[in-house]
Amino acid sequence: MTSNFSGALQLTDLDDFITPSQECIKPVKIERKSGKVGKIRIEDDGSYTEISQEGVETRLEKAKITLNDCLACSGCITSAESVLITQQSQEELYRVLGENSTYREVDEKDKEKLVVVSISPQAQASLAAKYKLSADAAAKKLTSFFKRLGVHHVFDTSFARNFSLIESCHEFIRRYNASETEKSSLPMLSSACPGWICYAEKTHGSYILPYISSTKSPQQIMGSLVKDYLGKKLNKTPDSIYHVTVMPCFDKKLEASRADFFQEVYQTRDVDCVITSGEVEKMLEKEGISLADVDEVNVESIVNGSNDDPLCSHRGGGSGGYLEHVARFAAATILETQVENLSYKVLRNQDFQEVTIETEGKPPLRFALAYGFRNIQNIVQRIKRGKCSYHYVEIMACPSACNNGGGQIRATGEESQKERLQAVEEIYRSVNTVDPFQHQQIETMYENWLGGKGSAKALQMLHTKYHEIEKSTNALNIKW
């Protein structure tokens, strides 16, 4: 298969994840001595060896790429597994917890960071599948595990997703009403997947960015909740809080590192560190314990601090249910009809489906989900040619969406990856769903925290902007 991503880039073996053979590295720097030029030999394992004119061989170190370096690069489609990320990892979490322990020992508790961990439901489902647990048991055991390590608060990001879904629904109605005068208002494209956002910014820029929803992802809304709402509630400044999220995706590390989510006043990010489901597995191995053997502690509520809130999720698939909520809300608002169950039509494959809602006397509403870059390209090309008939598209970089994220725990032994994914999806669907529009705590938060829906603070805390990344030398086109 050949896919055209830009005029300069053509890959013949494109897949949805970057493999180790395609990993990003910075070109090595060679100090020239006395005007003599040596040679560089690329070894079979991808490492570099400098050979001087005298024939002396020196193995060169591979330069590690920081998150900001990766964001500035236009040579890849997603960050994926093989980018060497050092700024965000379980080691960083251990470092902060270790510093906290030292401050307590020397009676300098005022220097201690308040450590908060927010866990996504997809990552939670992956860990539950790995250790043969129910969703509820996994959530409670993960809470207990992190608190044993010294974490102060553990939350579920499903609470933040309520805001993301509500804001997406209202944004769609605004765009639909403006579509007669604003060409780029529709189709509205979902914004919760950072792999898709990174790709759009680097590859399609001004063509596609105006169509992308401005609503923040649940991770980043959780960042606003922790650093702003919880911080003020506990009389803590944002820089005195260390916020960690557990995600199914490596690209979430890139999302957290965006300049848009950096607070200049306090020199801190809304999410300081992102670790994946697989990295939590490594932490459990480091501690020498199985999650199944950890005691259970109820997950906390960020609103009232109670430990009795039941685990909850939302209707729709492992992506978070964006199409599900936008479609039903649009049907009620625009077509004035209530749709209880959406009818999905599979198109080219299971990762490309559409939903059409019709009522007599009004134009139909058309929605689609497109998972994986092959299907994303289909949508992008339709938009560029002005032939996209959808009003809303839920886009996710990973095939099968977030439950199959690159950071999820992979199957081992006799279990196939397909069987593992099925187990994760079953656990994810087992949690009771809530309607974000009927969530009393969310309504209260809109008033007490944000000053109402549509307020300036709601715009600041719940929405973001995107930026076309200027193309520089493409790493895949460098001629040695």
C-alpha cells in the first residue's frame, strides 16, 4: 500500500504505529579536528560508529529526543512507541515521590509536592484484563497501589470526560448554525486523540485545523480540574502540585507537553507526567507485586473528596463516545427528535462506520467514525476535495480506538492480541454509564468553578487552539 501524506512524503509500508526501524533520532554531532573529515558507519542495530582518517573507530551515543523536539519535527506521523521519551516516565514519578519522602524525613514538608494521579478508563480496563480483575476491583486496587507509593489523591478521568462531551455537543450546534456562512465550520472533527491532532498540525495545517473541535480532551480538562479547581480548594498553587495521568497512549505525553497547556505564571504544566498502562505494569513488577494481590481502596471524588462515588463511564465505544453523544444531542436540538439507539453502518471496515439520522421535513444529519490512519486519510481527502458529506466525524489514530492504544498492555503467552483487546473492551463496557447532561455534580461545577456554561473561564479551562507546524527538513528525506 502506498499512502500520500504530503507532496514530499511517501511511505510504502505505512502502518498505524511507527516501528523501531522508523524511530526518530537527532543527527549526531561530530567535532571536526584539524579540518580532517571522518566517516560515519550505521550499524545493523541502528547505532552509529565514527571512523577517523586513521581508522580509529568510536561508537557514538544516540541523542535522546525531548517531547518538544518531537513536536517541532515534521518527519513522522505519530510519536508512537519508538521515540525515546525521557521527560515523562514512571522514573520521573518515582523521583518526585522520593523527593517528597526526603523532605518529610528532614522536616521540610512545605517543599513537598501534592502528588495527584488521574487514571483513564481505557488504561484501567487494560490493567484489569492483564490481572483478570473487574473494572471496579482494578480501579480500587490501582488507587491502593498508588497511595502505597506515596500518592496523595487518585481520580478517574471519566469525571473530566463529562465536560468534554458536553462542550463537544454545544460546539457542534454552534458550528451547525454557522455552517451557512462559515465554510470551515463543518464537518466538525473530534479532538480527543493527540496522535490525530499531531498529524493534522504537521501534515495538513490550515486545510484541516479549522474543522477540528476546540474542546480539550478529558486528560487536559482533568489537568485544569487538578491544577485550578483542586488547587484552589486545597489552597495549593499549580506549581506545588505534581499531576500524573495514566493513559492508553504514548501520544498523550505529547499532548501534555504542548505549550498551550503550560502556565507561564507558575512555570508548570496542567499535566506534569503521563505514564501508560504498560508503564504501570512495569511499576508493579518493580515493586514485586501483582495488582490482583493489592488491597482495595475506593476511588476519590475530586468534587467532595468522598470515597463512595460508584465507577461510571459513558455510552459509545472505547473512544469515549463522542459521536454517540453529539449525534443524539444534535437530533434532539436540530431535528427535535429523540434517538435512543443509533444505527451504525459499517463501510470499508469496522473502523469506518457512519450514522444517519432523518426526520420528515428536515435535512438529515450524517456522522461517521474513522479509526486508524488509513480511514483518517479518506476523511481528510474528502474534506480537501469539498466532498465530505458528514456533519461530524469521530477520529482516532488507533484502529479499534483507545482500548487498543499503543501504550496498552499487550497479550503474552497463549492469549492472542485479538483476545486481549476483546477482554479489554468487555471490561470497559461493563461499567455503568451516565448521561453527562444529567450529572448534578457537573452542573454544580459549571456554576461554582466556571461561572456558567459559555463563560470566559469555561472557554479557558475547557477549550484550546491548534497550530500549523512549519515544515522543515523531513527526517525521512535526509540524504547522507
